Amino acid sequence: MAIFPLRLVPPNTKIDFIGRRKIAFVFSALLIVLSLGFVAVKGLNYGIDFKGGILMEVRTPGPADIDGLRKRLSGLGLGEVALQEFGRPDDVLIRIERQPGGEKAQMVAVETVKAALGNDVSSYRRTEFVGPKVGGELIQAGILAVVLSLLAIMVYVWFRFEWQFSVGAIVALTHDVVATIGLFSVLGLEFNLATVAAILTIAGYSINDTVVVFDRIRENLRKFKTMPIETLLNLSLNQTLSRTLLTSITTLLALLAIYIFGGAVIRDFGFALIWGVLIGTYSSIYVASPVVMMMNIRETITSGSVGGGETGQENPAQ
């Protein structure tokens, strides 16, 4: 029985991606400027992880009704209240926004929560107060994690390919990270440790797609020595387009399921990843590859820094 590969685009697609690079650069520049502007003016809606608050670990008589408990606590006027299952089905972690005032105000909030939960909770296993100092340290750790991951990716791409490719990769990844942070600022979504994890995941997804495109570009640079660089980049992008779309669509299907059915706890996380797949796919085509072209990558390849490959072939069908 014959097996036919699934293709979302025709095999001989000839979309002029590079010819639209100036429009893409203008769009990306506006996106970055607006993102940075909103973050500077409006700021981020930091979650309890970063701005401090109250942590309570409770155990219920049976499997916890998370939605019911969340509705009950949300009406207490304590600000942001987040609940999630913690280990066992009858263990719940409750996070409450830091209350105005000192330690006394936090204790009053704890007693208010206990009164509202009543007999729905069989025991209170842990009650902690997260101060703003700890939140500040977590912010610094989150920034450090993102910066170090981007630098590590840049070094990897540099050794895997050439330095021009690493510049294209880091520009595209920075574009994706800034755009994601800006989106959270614009929409006022909660920015917490899960968001930092989402940003790191977005960086990983984006570089995976970008590396596939870069690998084809390098292969074609070895193969078609005299082909105009703009034509060669378009050829490489069209050759990998089917794979890019298949990967993006299958990933989006899983993320949509998480966003729709995952509940309130991970909805923002799922939303960030959905945006990340879209912006990461865009940047690998319209940001990373044009930047590599601006870095005169052909001179590095043809100068002999990367050997191998056939010479003199100008037929992309080969």
C-alpha cells in the first residue's frame, strides 16, 4: 500500500517571503515599540509569585471542588485569589493577593478565608506569607533565566552554524519574547512564574523552527553557489514551509485544548503559548532569515569556512 506524505502546501510553492521583508520589518518594529511602550507606561499585572501574598495549603474531606471554592473565595473582596490542585485530589493550594497593611491585615484575610471555607476544608496544612522582597528576588531570577537561555541559544546556533545565523536567531527570539511580554501588558493578563515558563517554552519552540530553516539555507548555500541570495532564501523558506505549517498547526491544536479545557489556572499559560507559536512561526520566516541575509552569509559559506556540498548546481529541483 502506497503511503503519501501529508502536504499543506504544493511542493513547488514560490512565495516571495524575502521580497516582503521591508513590510515585515516595519510591522516588527512597530510591534516591539508598542510592546516596550505599554510595559513602560502601563506595566505588568504581576501575580502573587512576584508581588507577594498569602499561601494556604488545605485538605478537603473528599476530592476538591476547585470551581466551587474559587467562586466562594472570589466574592470576599480580597483581590486576586488563585486555586489549584496540589498533589492529591483533596489537596488545594490557595494563593491570595497581599492585603494592604502589615501582618495584622494578612491574618485578618486568612481568618476571612477560613470562615468562608467552613466545613469544606478538613485541615489547614500550611499557611505562609510571601513578602514583596521574595517577589522581587523571583522577578530577578525570572529575568536572569530568560537572558541566560537566549545567550545559550545564541552560542548553540553559533557553533551549530555560523555567527550570522546566531545573530538572526537572537534577533528573532528577542522579538518573540518582547512581543509576548507586551501582549500581557496590553491585555492586563497575570504575569507570574508560569508566564516565565511559557516565555522559555516559546523561545524553545521558535528556535526549533528557525534551526530547520537555517539548516536548509546552509544546505542550499553550499549547493547553489551563484544563485542570488534573495532567491535562495525564498527557495529555502518554501521548501520548509510545509513542515513549518504542519508543526505549528498540530502544536496549536494541543494548545487550544489546554486553553479551552485546562481551567482558569493554566488558561493564561495556554494563551501565551498559542501567541508564541504564531509569533515564533512569523519570526522564523520574516525576521530570522532576512537578518541572516543582511549579515552577508554567502561570503562566509563560499570563503570555505563550511566545506562540502556540490558546486555549480542551479536547479532547485535537484
